[in-house]
Amino acid sequence: MLPTKLKEEATQRRKRACEGSLACSTCHVIVMDMEYYNKLEDPTDEENDMLDLAYGLTETSRLGCQVIARPELDGLRLALPAATRNFAVDGYKPKPH
Ligand code: FES
């Protein structure tokens, strides 16, 4: 079990600041196995634009909010980058477009 402080920080860092609207990169994840990465839908241009802003980008990076869980992805292993860029903190609420 994670110590509370670390757990809070981990939750804060993975807050999905834009709630999946492709306006941040706080949901950046790294797919650990190329086999599984190749099973994912290709990222859109908008996702790639946000990934370009992600800290610690790798060739198997994705935005977690854009990955749709499907049965064939059972066993998918993800890593979280060491850091993230989150410009929206402390009570920020995304505005509807
Ligand atoms: S939560 Fe902002 S792009 Fe995924």
C-alpha cells in the first residue's frame, strides 16, 4: 500500500486535467509491450500533438484517455512517466467548448 502522501500525489498527477478532451497530456502512459501497442488504434493527429507536449515521450507513449479497453487488450501493461506537465491545478474546472 502506498503511503498517503505518495498516493495523493499519484492521484493528482494523473488527474486527467482536461477530462479526456485532448487539451492536456496529464494522462500520458507508456505501453510496456510493443505487441500490445500495435493492437491499439493509431493515435489521431490531435493526440500526437498533445503527446509532443508530454514529459518523457517514448515510441510507445499514448494518452490514456484515448485508449479504449477491449478484450484483446487483456494483459496490457502500462507505465507512468516519472513526471507530467499539468498546467491546470488547484480547483481548475474545464469549460465546455
Ligand atoms: S486527460 Fe487530457 S488528454 Fe487525456
